Amino acid sequence: MSSQIEAGLATRCIHAGELADPHGSPHTPVYTTTTFAFPDTAAILDVVEGRAAGSLYTRYGLNPTIQALEAKLASLEGAEAALAFASGMAAEAAVFLTHGRGGVVCVGDAYGGTLELIGEQLPQLGIPGHLLLGDELDRLDGLLAGGAGLLFLETPTNPALEIFDIAALAERAHAHGALLVVDNTFASPVNQQPLALGADLVVHSATKYLGGHSDLTAGALMGSKELVEPVWPWRKNLGQVPAPETAALLARSLRTLVVRVRAQNASALAIARAMEAHPRVARVRYPGLESFPGHDLAARQMTGYGGMLTIEVAGDGAAVADGLRLFAIAPSLGGVESLVTQPVTTTHHGLGPEERRRRGITDTMLRLSVGLEDVEDLIADLQQALS
């Protein structure tokens, strides 16, 4: 699809980035080739030295299947450029090593592996890592003024679904010459466009909603060419490029992203309302509920509230999870099948009991990833498990 054509998100999910195929395939073929031949030395030097676009070596990401995927990914977030990665954590690590060497500040909850990377592993490399809770924003300006050059956040967060004001935090970061990087995994480009709100870079665990079928592992980075291009050498030399087969599978999945996410939005809201009325549910965290503390902000910066919700049960969270029949107990999210996880046993188990208590992650908390089953069946499953 020509970059000059203005098109809606669903149209771009299908057509953006696709390469013309001489045999008439509507989709970019899978080029499993590891290396690409050139007619002469001048031609290969043009690609190696950046004077011409082209395929060269798959480990570098210079493979037509991967490059077509990246054009599609950039289009979905309204970005100039994108890089595909072997996982979401690979994308985050490469961004931190490229743009965060002066220090990384994470605001609010995040995936447990992200918190470990920022709080424990980056400092081993001499990169300061700072973890602030959502109610500690009064410390942010001091850290940014002290040299931390990258502010990172999820919104909605994992697992509490806390909402942060992207535009306001972008303004604060930019006032100190820092970058704002937003993990848009939970919202997806369907529900939220962080770059349009002032963020500098967006990352995704493409394993989740972008992939959507629990059959691939990948990550994505989107933003301006100026900020994305310096990340490319880190991805290349750390070996973080996805296989062409994975890239093609992800491009396949993106073609149905809009219809999947919109259906999951609707089901999650219906389940949240049902759980809010259930006597054995102490609390429901879902941005689409008017009772949710961040609802007004979410309504301003999101176009949908997502397929994730967290409930806190009155009793044994593990017993409720074990009693579910349609919701599978599994730590991932975003697929067509509904999943339940206790963050204390999976995504945030590595934080340790004290840090989990500090963040309000309790044994009674269950995180639900709502799939594409009939919503009446999912509600009935939760009700029988709670009973």
C-alpha cells in the first residue's frame, strides 16, 4: 500500500508494508534465505553502506519478510520506523542500552521481567535504574534532572491496570531532555496511540495482542527514524532479530488485529461489570468501569479499554483459578483463548514477597486475559468458580 494513501487502522493492518509478489500472492512471501546475492561489488556496497535499501543478511534484519513486517508495524503506531525483535524483552533491552545509559526511570507497575531488568541487571552494567510507584511521581523530576535520560512506563500497567497521563509525562520528560518510552502491549494500537500523545518510542511484546494466537514470540519498537536507527546495531549484534517464519506469522496475525481487539474490549467490559456485582469479588480493576480510579483519564487518551482485567477475590485466589474450566491457567495474554494467572505465582513471582506487598500484588489477585469465546460462557465460568 502506498505510504501516500490515507487509510484507517484496519485497512493498514491488512495492506501496509506488503511487497508485490510476481506470482500474485496478496501477502509478502516467507523468505527463509539467510543471505542474498548481488550482481556486483558496487551493488552490495550500496546496501552495506546505506545508500540503497535492500536485502543482505537475515541476522541483520535485512530480509524482505522482516522488512515488510516492520513497515506494517510502523504504520500501526503512526511511526516513521519500526524494528522487529525476537521478544518484547529484547526490544526493551536494546532500547535501554541505546538510549538509557544515563539512567532509566520506570514509573508504576510493569511486567516482572522489566522490573528485574531495570532494577537489578542494568545497574550491573553501570546504568542506574530507578523504580517509582505511581504515587511517587514527586521524585520524578529530581531523577530526570540528575541525569536519567529515559522514562519508561506501561499504561495500563501489569497487573493493576493503573493509567498514566502520557501527554503530561512526555512534557515532564522533555523538559529535562529525556525520552519517554511507552509499553503499549496491554492497550495495543487499536486502543491507544502513544506517539500521537507525545511519547518518543513505543515498545510491544508482539507475543500478546499483535500476535494474538499464542503461537509466536516476538517484540516490536516504533518511533522516529532518528531514535530507531541507533537501536539497529544493538539488535544486530545481540542477535535479537526474529526468524522470517515468525515475522510472516506475525504479519498474518496483524491482519485481524482490529476485529480481535474490539471484540475483546467488549467482552472484558461485560465481564468487569458482572464481577463488580459479584459478592465474592472484593475489587475489580478495569479502566472501562466508571468506578475505576483512572477511568476519566483512560477515556481521554484511549479509544477502547482493552481485554485485560484484574479481580481481587474474597478468599483463596488459587482456589478460584483452579476451579475455572474455560479460563486456562497460563502466564501470557492477548490470545484468542481466555487465560487466568495469579501474578504472585507467575509474572511477578521473581520480585519476592516484600516487593510484591509494596506494589499491592496479593495472593487474592487474579489477572484475566479475555479471549474470543462467547462472553456468556466466560461469565458463567467465573461465577461457578467463585461459588
